[in-house]
Amino acid sequence: MRRRARPPLPPAGEPPRRHSCVLPCFSPSHAASLPLFSPFRASNDALREETSASLARLASDFDAAVATARAETERAVAEADRRVASATSETAFQEERNRALLLRNRELRARVLDAKGTIRVFARIRPIAAGAEGDETVPAVTACASSDPAAEGEDVACAPPGPNGHADHSHERRPAGKRREEKRFGFDRVFGPAATQADVYAEVSPLVLGVLDGYDACVFAYGQTGSGKTHTMDGARRLPEDADSPGVNQRALTELFETAEARKNADGTLFRISVEMREIYNEQVRDLLRPAREDASWKGGSSGSRNLHSGGASARPGGPGTTTGASDASDADDEVARVDARDAAHVLAIMSEGIARRASSATALNERSSRSHCVVTVRCVGTDLASGRASNGRLHLVDLAGSERVARSEARGDRLREAQHINKSLSALGDVVSALLEKRAHVPFRNSRLTRLLADSLGGNSRVLMLAHLAPEPASFPETQSTLVFAKRCSQLELGRARANASAPAADAAALHAAVAECRAELDAQKRRALEAEAEAERYKAEAEALRCRLERATSRDRTPPREREPLSPIAGANGQASFGTGSVATTPARTPSAAKRALGRAAATAASSILMRDR
């Protein structure tokens, strides 16, 4: 064996270097022959076997764990699928149940409204004015329970206070008609001075929601000037602290949009809501959503959702940009701007601008008196995507101008002319109510622009709600009593049952069209057969006439040539002889009418039998 070279020694003065020990190389066969490596080989083999067994055990445990996890995952997925399927079926069931409940609720609401009456009358008493003093602080009208225990409504007690503010004057010696006795007027609901806007709208809401089902409705406020009609319909807009008390108009539009969105998510019914706004000023119709000078800042014009619609047979030329003044209006159905509203905020902004354009001025009774009748028309067109059923409802929200005594309002000039037109239109409304109460054949709807506009509500298929507003001050007692009498007369009207304006689904409509087409074809065939039968009857009649003529010729006898004959004498005529000078000639007795009829019948029977034989 070759030896390795020894490393050189370090120089003097340096520490010796360390060298690693180099073991001599042995071959495996040589190492296996040594007895020193036998224990290591045995332990190595044992360690290898143990490691292999551990790895096999780990692999088996891993496979078992994977199989267990896979089984648990499959069970969890199956359970999740089952729960999803159950939730899906439950959701479908709940949706169907909710849809059925919505339909049921709408039917019940319609029945309740029908049971309460097509026309309902509410009374609202406003609080006494803040500056009232003395006897003016004693109210002339108060809300009280109904005197009839079986009645569902409430009463308004009306008693004019005396000089000392007392209402009881039954001890005075006056005629019964002139005593200051308390009178009661019964209505469906009476709101006292403490009633809020929300309380009033809670009773109006069912009528408004019925519009989404296709019913027509009309809500109008009636009363003397300064009794709170505009406050009820439009809300308080002058005081900042009253900004959170919107009126019927704002609440109705907000609820319509919220309910329409809820029904869209519930049963898939889509609604398109549009608004019209007009006023009747001095018997002229003005469109409040179309100002005289339109600009880009106007909501209706800038949004591009303003359309012109005409209620007549034809619209005026000009299109959406045309401006029609009050002098151009010819009827209550004149061309108006109809705004397709996106949401409640959009339509409320547009209505605010329209209300700002309404005619109003100050009088001795009211610092901001409305000088026109304001009519807000809301149209709701709904389409059920599932069934194809369509509905078309319309809601009129009317704020009538107040009646007034010129002596109290101190109206002069233009204000006097406005008061005259207002009182005239309200008198025309009273004439219409009287005609409806007496069930006259003619109802004078065309006596005023106001009654023309309300003709479809008062005279047909619509639900009507009247809000009679009362001023409690004793100075306003005559007007308050007139309002109560008119409201009581309105509550006695019978307008008939309202019907929903709904069309059949598309499938039903197609079936109906097919049935109508089939009926028309059958009718045309019947008409053709009738014409053929008439022609055949005419032919048979002509043949019968020809046979009758032949029969007459065959049965007639030869007669004397026509010549001038002397008249029969009474004796010769009785004996059937004619007297000619000195001689007499025997004549043939004339046929009797019965014999002629029998001969004609036999001829007709013979002709008919011959015709039948010929046809065979």
C-alpha cells in the first residue's frame, strides 16, 4: 500500500498546525468482515424496517383520513343541497303565499271600502287662531261621539255661542226655528283641533292604495276660506318648525311609490306613475307643470320626462315645447303636461314648483288665500309580468278654493272678481250634488269647469272622499253651518259600486279575441244563410203568384164583352138577373169570399206539392 506524504513542519516560532485525522479507506466487503460493524448493521436494518412500517402506517392513516373527510364533505354537501332545496321550496311557497295574501288583502280592502260606501265624508276642525280674544276663544263647533249607539261615525256639535260665550239659550222666548240650539251632523269621521296630519292620512290611505289596483279615486277638501284646506292637502310650508308635517298630496305620492316598489319585489308588478297638475282660475284652466317661460332649471323640462297629453279627440299642434295659456283652455280635459315620475323625490320637487305658480293673495280673512281650485291628478299604470294583467288607476287630489263673504274678506277689484268665480263654481258643485240626490235624468256637470273635471268622479265609477274643513270661531258660524249642511248632503249620495279598471291577461285576451272572431264568423254565416233564405222565399212567392194567376184564368168564366150595362134593379139584383130595357137576361151568381179562399188554398197546396216534387 502506498503511503501518504507527511506534511512539512511549520517554520520556527509558529505554533504547530492541526490536521484532520484521515481514516484509511476500507471497502464494504472489508468493513462487513469486521466484527465492529455488525451491531450497526442490525440497528440500521431495524431502523429501516421501523421507518418503513411507520411510513406505511402514516400512509394508511392519511388515506383513511382523506376518505373520512371526503365522506363528511359529501354528506355536508348533500345536507347543504337539501337545505338549499328546502329553502328554495320554502321561498317559493312563501312567495306564492305572500302573493295570495296580497290579493286577499286587496280584495278585503276593496270590500271594506265598498261596505263603508263609495263616497265618504270627513270633517276636520282647525284650532282657534292664536290672536283670538274674548268670545272668539269659545268654539262654535266641537267633535263628539255619535248620538246613535249603533252608528260607526262621529258627530259635529254646532251651537252658536251667545254674548257671554254660552251655547245654551233654550230658555229664551224665541220661535223654535230661531233658537240657538245645538245641532248635530253625523259624518264617517271627525278630526278635532288636536288631530295631526298623520291621523288624517291614516283614513285616506286605503283609498290611495286602491289606485294601484286599478280603482279611480277622488279626494277633495271643501270649506270656507281660512279653514285649513291647503294645510291639509299641501302641508305647512311657511314655518320651518312645520316642515316635517307634509299634507295628503305628499304622503299619498310617497306611499304610492313605496308600495309600488314593494309590489315589484313581491309579485313582479311594474308600475308607471305620472302626475298632472292644473288650476281653475276665474273659470280658466291653467297647467301648473308648464310655465309660461320654460327654462333649463325646471325639473320637468331638464329631466326629459315631461309629455303632453290631451283628453280630447285631438291635441293642439306644437308638441312638448308648446305653451298654452289660460285663455286657450276650452274644457277641463285640455292639453296638459304629464310628468312620468322617477321616484317620490322627483315628483315632489316638480309639485313644489307647480304649487309656487298657483294663484294666491292676501285677504282680510287669510294672509295667503288660494284664489283658484288646484287639481293634482296621479295616474298609475301597472303590469303583472307573470300573468300579463294590466291595471289603470287614477287619483284626483283637489284643493278647492274657499267660499267667502265679500263683506268679511273685503275683496276689491281682482280679488272681488276671483271671489265671484269661486262662489259660482262652488254653487255649480252644489247643484250637481242636488241633482244626484234627487236622481234627476240630467245632471248639470257642464255648468262649471270644476264640475266638468269632477264629472267622472261624482257621476260614475270612482271612490270619493270629502274633507269638510270647519273654522271654530263664532264669527265664521254662518259659513261653518253652510259647510256642514253641504257635507251632510254629500254623505247621502249614492254613486254605485266602484269597479277596477283592469284588463285581462295576454292569454285570456288572446282567447277572448279568438272567441270574438269565431262568433263574428258564425254571425256572418248566419247572415249569409238568412239572405239565401230570403232570396228563396222571394222566388217561392213569385212562383205562387204565377200559379195564382193561372188558377184565376182557369176558373174564370166567359163573360160578356165589356159594354155599357144598365144598373141592376134591386129586384133583378136579388134574383140574379139584369134588366135591359123590356127583357131580362139570367146572370151567373158571383162567388162568395169563403169559396174564393178555399179555391186559392187548394191552388197553393197544389203549387207547393209540385215544387217539392220538383226539388226531389
